[in-house]
Amino acid sequence: MSGAIPVARPDLGPEEAEAVARVLATGWITQGPEVARFEAELAAFCGAPHAVAVSSCTTALHLALLAVGVGPGQEVIVPSHSFIATANAVRQAGATPVFADVALETLNLDPDDVARRIGPRTRAVLVAHQLGIPAALEPLQALCDRHGLALLEDAACAIGSELLREGAWERIGRPRSRAACLSFHPRKLLTTGDGGAILTADPELAAACRRMRQHGMSVTDAARHAAAQVIFEEYTAPGFNYRLTDLQAAVGRVQLTKLPALLARRRALAARYREALAGCPGLVLLEEPAWARWNYQSFYVRLGPDCPRAQREVMQALLDQGISTRRGVMCSHLEPAYADSPRQGLARSELLRDRGLILPLYAALREEELERAAAALRAAVAG
Ligand SMILES: *Cc1c(COP(=O)(O)O)cnc(C)c1O
């Protein structure tokens, strides 16, 4: 057996270390000029008018929910089939997450099921682009418009993914909704260690998030620092400390320059997986629709009804050969933290949780390693 294959690995090099050292030497190490540059470059990359950098995607979601007026007594429709942070952010805003089911073909919210869950307390819909697979936003936006709801995107996984709109490709984060939130956790394509951002076309929403991330302060540190007159700041509303540091932003700026090559590499590796797994009995591969381009944050497969083996057995068979996998995506409603939530009508989410698999995929994955993982999977699903 040759070396172990992890499921994911961040793509970091000496350039990131040099960028951090350069910022350390300046003496301004949190939410300063480097964060401002990162925000501008990120906004340009995604095609968003405004980007507000914060400490994680979870805190980005919290601020975006507050900024569209979500609060106690209200409900927000979310997928249960997502990382638990999607639901937690709604709780954090004081509201109740209402779980809707997803479509098997996209892994994302099924607009018809969302429609069924809208009630008098519904204030917003928070859709995830799961594993970097874009959700079809148009039907959800139409539904939200009809009911006067805010649409928000959990785009934690989706930097670099694209949607076709009126014949042109647009990146996720060029928000069609009120705001899209990104994550820079090491499991995502672009990492700053931890970090996140709110992307929006709405200048007031961006300004509200900027205030809330910094304790509700009326002036920024940068403005006070640059002023020739003494400025006393004001605290206009309760806020939080959700700052991104300049050390992290420096890493993010380097990562952003590498992202186009990284996306191309991932798409090439995903194409190899597709060839290696095509026609494999017992496996279902998701099709990339003509209207979306995935960033392949993960290569995802599902065990079909004809696969005689359970998810755990297949994963163990691969692990025994040094190949790490992960169970597809969790279901928040099946976790103890959400034991009191209604759990009817979430059968597709549960099926995906119990039959989904994430295979190793990262820029440094060698093609012979990929072939070894694919061959091991073919053998494992055959039983
Ligand atoms: C990773 C992830 C998050 C959380 O991101 P953090 O930056 O770790 O807070 C939220 N939603 C989804 C769908 C994720 O995959």
C-alpha cells in the first residue's frame, strides 16, 4: 500500500507566509488596510458591488440575517441537509429554522417544498450552494418575491462556482439575493485559516454589517486613524466582534490570485473521476447541469439502490486502504441540537445523508492517487 490519501488539503505555500510576515512588519494586524484590499479584490473576483470580511461564514450569516431584519418570533426556511452552521446562524439571530427538503439532483433546496413551508412567521429563505454545487436561484427568488421574503445565500462552499444568466456566466457571490456569505475555512477552496465574507449589492446592508462586525461603532479605525481632527466614535446599536485580521486577509489575497488555476485543476480532476467511475454499478454520479459550473469543492457520489453495501462499510473498506472519505452531508434535524424541530417530509435529505460519499479531491492530489481511490471505490461498492 502506498501513502495515505486525505479527503482534503489546503493549498498553501511560501507566498502566504511571506504575505503574513509583510503585514506583521507594518504593525497594523487587524481589520486595517489589508482587509480593505482583500474586500475589494474579493468583490471584483465575484462580481459583487460590496464585500464585508468577517471572522467566519457563520458570523457572516448571523450578520446578514440581522441586516435583513430577522429576529425573535420569526422563521427562516433552511435546508436541514447542510452543515449545521446554516441552522445555527438562524438560532443565533433569535429566529427558528424551519427545515425544507432538497432535490436529489442538486442536493439543494427544492423550491416546491420551500413553498409548502411558508407560514405567517416566515421572514426569509436561506439557501445553501451545497459542496459548491449552485442552487437554482430563480425559482426561489420568484417565490420570495411573491411572499415578501428575503432570500439569502449560504455560499460557504461556492467561491468560484458559476451560474448562467441571460447567456453569460456569473460567479456565485455576485448576489442575486439580498446577500451571499462565503467561508474561508481550510475545507473550502480559498482559506484564511478561518474567515468569511458577506457579498451584497445593497450599500445599506453592507454598511450595517460593517458596523455590527465592529461592536456597532459609528466610525472605522481607518477613518479615525486618517483624520486630522479628533473624532469621538459613537456606538449606534449593539454589535459584535466579528473582525477578520489583516494577517488572515493577507493570506486571502494570495489565495485569491491562485484561485483560477486551482479551479481549473479541480475541474480536471473531477473529469478524471467521472471517467474512472462511469457506468459503475451501485454508484450514482451527479450531472453538472448546462446552467451551472461547479467549483468541485468536493467530488460527491451516492450509493445507488443496487449497491449491496452500507455507507459505513464502503467508507471503512476505503479507509483500510489508506483512502479517507466523508459521509456526504449531515442532516441538522437528526442531530440532538435540533431534536425539538419538526422532522416530517425530509426523506430525500435523510437518503442523501445515509448514501452520500465525498471522495478525496484537492489540487495536490496526484492522478495515480485518484485512480487508486476510484478503483478502491468500484471494488467496495461491488461488495
Ligand atoms: C463550512 C460551512 C459553513 C460554516 O463556515 P465557517 O466559516 O466554518 O463558519 C456554513 N455553511 C456551509 C454549507 C458550510 O459548508
